[in-house]
Amino acid sequence: MQPDTTRATIYLDKNLHKALRLKAADSRRSISEIVAEAVRESLREDEEDIAAFETRKREKAISYKELLRRLKADGTL
């Protein structure tokens, strides 16, 4: 265990645990490393979503009809 880590207990479905063990063996990494990486990535995505929301909340609201008009005008719809 690395010096700046905290031990945690998680419960996994048997099949998920088996797949995780196989991935760990195949990649020569520990289950802890794989789980920590997945959690970091998930939190990073949340952080990106929050940042995008903070940026866009300053935008002027438009009606649904206006949104459709813009999407059609730029060829998205």
C-alpha cells in the first residue's frame, strides 16, 4: 500500500470481481490500481460536466421553438 492511501471496503458482484481479477492479472496491475483509476476517471468526468454547466449557466435562455430553429438552420436537424 502506498503511504498516502486509505483502505476501503467495496462489495462487487461475483462476475464483476472475476473480470476485475482477470484484468488485473492481464495488465499486471493490482485490483486497487484499476479501481482507483476508474474512480478518478469518473470524478474527472463529473468535474468537466460541472465546469461546462458553470460556463453555460450564464447563457441566455431560449425557447424550444428557437432551439429547433437554430438546429435546423445550422444543419444539425
